[in-house]
Amino acid sequence: MANLVPIFGIIFGCGIALLAIWAGYRRDRALIEKGLYQPEKSETAGPPGWGFLVAGSILAGIGIALIVSAFVFQIGKAIGVPGFISYLLALHC
């Protein structure tokens, strides 16, 4: 019985998401038929490349935090390697 809870959660969660998408589709179709449809204008968050800057900064922060936690606080030496790798990946973004 306990195994059914996650299964129903996933099914109902996906069902609600699909219902929301379908309702939006129906609303758009009704507006198109009436001739009132105006497409949404996407607004950029900043200049081009802004997303790469944010993603790289977050990844670099995670990498630095893992490196500091591994070598300064001596939580575990194995954590420093993924931190260093994520920091290097952030430098290439």
C-alpha cells in the first residue's frame, strides 16, 4: 500500500500539469477563432549571455563551497574533487 502513494503522486502530478497545458491550449484556440489572440511578448532578463553569467556564477559558487568544505573544514577529501571539477566547468561557461 505504501508503494502506491508515490505512483499516484506522479500520475496525478503529471495529470494536473497536462490539464493546465490543455486548458491554455483551449483558451488560445478560442481566442484565435474570435480573432482576439495576441502572442505573448517574451522579455529578456538582461543583455545577451546573461543566463550564462548567472549559471556560471552559481556553478562556480558551488565548486568553491565544495572545495572549502573539503580542505578547510576537512569534511571529506572526496568532496573536493567534484567541487574542483564544477569550478573548472564554471570557468569555461
